[in-house]
Amino acid sequence: MSVGLKNRRVLLGVTGGIAAYKSADLTSRLAQAGAEVRLVMTAAARAFVSPLTFQALSGQPVSTDLFDEAPARGMGHIELGQWAEAAVVAPATANFLAKAATGIADDLLSTLMLVVTAPVVVCPAMNVNMYRHATVGENLSRLRARGVTVLGPDEGPMACGDFGPGRMVEPAVIAEALAAVLGPADLAGRKILVTAGPTREAVDPVRFLSNRSTGRMGVALAREARRRGGTVTLVLGPTEIEPPWGVETVRVVSATDMHRQVTARAPDMDLIVMNAAVADYTPARVREQKIKKATANLSGIDLTSTLDILAELGARKPPGQILVGFAAETEKLVPEARSKLERKNLDLVVANNVALPGVGFATETNQVILVHPHGEAEKLPLMPKAEVALEVFDRVMRLLPD
Ligand code: CTP
């Protein structure tokens, strides 16, 4: 679930496209994340989904008409536009985009677009040929130039049978982008590198050595850095977890790949959070052919150590750069973390006891101890990884130079 949406006031406009049904899921996600959601539907949207659906999911009356005599909860339409801390139109049809781009105000939603002073996000959804039409492109460019965030469209099979760009981006992505639009922007202008996930060390074409990391914690960290306005690069090992919205993601497989991708980018970064569970050992040689049990002895594999990426970054740390490491331990948590902090020249170590239930690898939650250079060790309670990420960045903010 997205953090940063609690008690935030979001105006959700729904226009008439088949993707309108997905906006029910979006409404529910936003409401579950604690946002106050007010909906405005166009007449065409109501042909696809009933206002009652959105009313039930948002717990608020849905506004539909410009000349409604009983405005929603006593809030006049102009006030509704001013009430919003962010406005999102999903799906946004070609017709709506044309009106928003040119200032045509002939229904409630298009009128509100002239009233809203808060950030606006639009999520185009339409037939692929319509999307490719020059007029739509021009309208989107105009909106972008005015500071509107355009999300998507995604590419894929369309309801009309065509294939291509035109699908509305997924509600989870819209919620994430909204959290970023509403975010504190305290990392704006900072370059942040986050690593996440396991690495895989090939033994032969079918086997590898790896660990239980799923990348969830690192992905949550990258998402949080983006929510706070940072320019984020995520170097991500092999995992099924979706990378966050708005982040440059570099996929890697082995510790050697990760070393190469991280060290090439490191000198340019203001902050590096090394969360990946990098293999400490790799097979001394990778067999070209599959090792056959009838002919080979697989009772042992010769291993050689990998390079310690974080130690190398610490040894070459440019002035002002902040380096955060993780420590996955099963015993002597704080002393082990402190020794890593000193050995690797770090500014903060996030330690977790991966042997405890609900902590560390392959869980939705984590419980960490933040180990600082000058003695302090701060134990945080068990919480969702998104919240751990928020706490980590709250601490990191204090370390960054002005
Ligand atoms: N790390 C790294 N490169 C490696 C191994 C680890 O950059 N080859 C980083 C991890 O991303 C983490 C930190 O070092 O931020 C500590 O990793 P951890 O596995 O806890 O400890 P190690 O340094 O590998 O030491 P040990 O295995 O003895 O605990």
C-alpha cells in the first residue's frame, strides 16, 4: 500500500472509456491508503460505471452535473476544485484531453480543470489509433508544458481488439504517482542510487547459487526516495517484484554485474543505499554444459569471493556523499552492524535480524535497528516495509549536506 496518501484530499475525475471500471479499483486503493477521495464523473463515464459504485467505495457523494442544485455535501463546484490537494483524471479520453488542453469548460469536470490550482495527473486511455493521432499528441504536449503529469498509456491488448499504446496505467501505479505528486519533495534535486534483491551466481546453464532476498525492502526504499522527489536509480537483482514508478531501473543478475553497474554510477550520486543481498561467493568457474550426475561429482563446488561493493564505495566516497548499508544478521546484531559501519566507512547501517519471523527476507514487514556512527542504535518497531523506508529516509535527510 502507498504511504503518503493518508488524509490527503484527492479529486478523481472519471471520463467515458472502458477503463472507467479500473477507476473503481483506484478509488478503493486511495481510500484504503487513507486518502479523502471526491469523484466527478462525466455523462459518458456514467454510461460505463454507475456513480453508486464510486459513492460506495469513496464513502462520498459523486458529483456529475455542472448545474447540480444540491452540490456534494454542501461543497460548491468551485470549492471542490479548490479543496483538492491533487486532481487525477483516470481514464482521460481524447475528448477530455482536448477540452483540458484548450480550456473548453462545458461540463463539471472540464470546468473544474480551470479551477484546480493543485497538481494534476491525467491517465490517457483510448484506442491505439486515436492515441497516435497528431491532435492527441499535441494536446498532451500542451498539458505537459503546463505542468500536468501524464501517466501512460500502457501498451498491450485493447478492449477493441487492437494492440498497442492506449491502455490506462494500472491503478497501483496511479496511486504511487499520486503519492509522489503529494510528497514532501525534500529529496528534489538529489541523485539517489538504491540496490535491491538477491544476486544469482551461475554454476552451470541450469543451476545457480542465490539467497532468499525478494527485493521488497529495496524496492520500497526506491519508491520512497522517488515519493520525496529524488532522481532515483534502482539496480535490481533477479526478482518478480515490480520496480517502482518513476525510477530508472537497471536489471542485473550476478554480483559482478551489480558491482559494474553500481560502481559506474556511484561517483555521481548524492546518496547510495546498498540494500541488495549480494552474494559473498561465486563459483570459481561456470561450466558451459550442464553438470551430469552420472559423469560428474557434484559434492563440492569451488568458490571464490566476490568484490565487496559497499566496502569499495566507502573507500572511495566523494566528499558530501552519504552511504547507507544494510546488515543481515542472525546474532550479535548491533556489534556486527557497527563493525560494518566502521569497516566500510558508512554513514548509517540498517540492521535486521533475518532469523526472526516477519523480519528481513520475503516478508511484507521488517523490524530494524538503525546504527549511527556516534554510538546511537535506534530500534524501530515491526512495521510494513514502506514505513521502514520512510523512517530510513527521515534519518538520511538529516545527514545530507545542504
Ligand atoms: N555488500 C556489498 N557487496 C558484497 C556483499 C555485501 O556491497 N559483496 C553490502 C550489502 O549490500 C549490505 C552490506 O554490504 O549493504 C552488508 O552485507 P551483509 O551480507 O550483511 O554483510 P557482509 O559484508 O557480506 O558480511 P558478513 O557476510 O560477514 O555478514
